[in-house]
Amino acid sequence: MEKHVLWSALASALVLASCNAGKGTVTENELKGNWVEVMPANQQIVQGVTLEEGGKATSIGMATLKYERWKLTDGARLILEGKSIGNGQTIDFADTLDVVSLSGDTLTLGKGEMYRIQYVRQQEGEGLIGGSDAAMGYTWSKMLQKKIRVFEEGTRVHSVADPNSSVAGYLVFASDSSQVEFFYPETDVVLDRRTRPDGTPVWNVEEDDTYLVEKAESEWLVSRRGQLLYATSGVEDLVKVAFVADGGEEIEILFFGKAGVAQMNRNGVCSLLRQYRTASGYGYKNPVFDLRGKGQEAVLTTLSDGSRLALKEKNK
């Protein structure tokens, strides 16, 4: 396994070095720098190698694979040397990889015809989170441009898409709340603050529906295309109700008590509605729909044309 990791790291490093490898040679100067491969399981953690002046090499994100030296031969082969640490023993290694291609900041390395591995050049100041930092819980924040521990600086939100999931995300706000960085399993996204016509703030990406962050009551919510994905209290107060219309249409509605929102699933399309005060029963609405109910009956009104759909709770 260590050997495989070594080849992966080396291959990534060499891919960048070889823009002209298919035609001829690359230079040591083209190969110098940080070469990293984003780990599939967590894009906040990277592994790779730093190729420095004078043939010095160091590992990025690999505690058991210590690069020490590197050299380029014939302008087409990268030799990496160092120590492999594991199972109570340390073994010296030297590995040779072919520089298959170098295109822009993408380096492709290979070993015979067995495999091809790509690495990318990590620019200075982009924030490398290596193995020791990752072990201490650090993650690189694109918004703050520094490494942070999200569980210390962020607000935790729990998955509601899967009631049995233990997955959580974190919201880290800029000091002036102009942006929020949403960290969730595998990656993160930076969202900008905007104001709705009713004056309430939301955070999203303009002309993009990937994620939307908002606050309802005391709950932080993260939704996408009308589907609630994360909430501060998760599903601890979730009430799921299946309704049947007069014509047989079935509509599922999830009520989140603490957040004061309801998620309606109608014909596979999700809509998030906010609760409002009523003289009796309950009411939830958004710019498209208005849901009014009492007991086991409810009425869904489409606001654009005023059409009404009578609903009754489905017998369990």
C-alpha cells in the first residue's frame, strides 16, 4: 500500500513536469514546486510532494512516506528517494517514474504501461493541509484564506435528507456576514449574502441554485432547489405527513417544528414553505404555494391562479 501511495504521489508530481514529455524533455525548473493530488474521500486533505531547489524533496500529507531527495534524468524521468515508515520499521526507497505529459499545471506520471496518475501544481499561499494538520482537525478556508478547525469556528448543521445519517456540515461566516463558507462532507462552497424582497437575508451564489443558507426562527437551514438538506437541530422534531387529494394525488409534507418550515414533495418537486400565524390550525407559504390546515385536513392553494387542492391525511 505504501508503494502504491508513493507511486501516486510521484506520478502526480511528474505529470506537471512534462508538458513536452511526449515530444522530448522537461527541465528541473519546470518541476520545482508543490505537487498535490486531492484525496477522493475528503477534498480538504491533499497528499503529494514538494520538489525544491538543490534536489531536496519533502512529503505533503503523508506521515509514513517521507520524501528526501529528487532528480530528473534525461529530461523525462523523475527519481524520488526517501524513507517508508510502517509496521515498526523504516525502509529506504528510490522510485523512478516517467514524465508522460506536462500541460499547464497538470502533471501526468506513469510507470511503464501499468498506470497513469495526475497531479496539480499547488500555488504558494493556497493553503496546504498536510497529514499532521489534518490529524489535528484543520481545514483550509478559501473565504478566510487560512487554516481553521471548523468545529471551533463554525456553526454545526445536521443532515435532514437522511434521518438515519450522522453526517454534519458547518457554516463559517465572515466577520461582516457578507459571506458564508459551507463545509460539508468532501468539499466546501463560499456563498454571498443577498436580501430577499421581504428584507430577510440569504446566502447563495448569484444565478446558481447549488446551495442556499438562511435562518428560520433560531435554526440555520441549508437547502438546494427547494429541498432542505441540513438544519441546526436536524430531524429531532421532524413530523412526516402523507396527504391524499380528492383526485388521488399523494403529497408528502415534512414539518420541522423548531425551524417553522415545511418541505412539500409534489410529483418529485420539492418546495420549502415558511410558517405564518393563523387564527386556528396552521399555515405555511412561499411565493408559489399557500398551505392551510387544521386537524387531518388541509388546503393547498397555488397563488398564481388561486386554484385550490383539498387534502386529507392518508390513513396509515
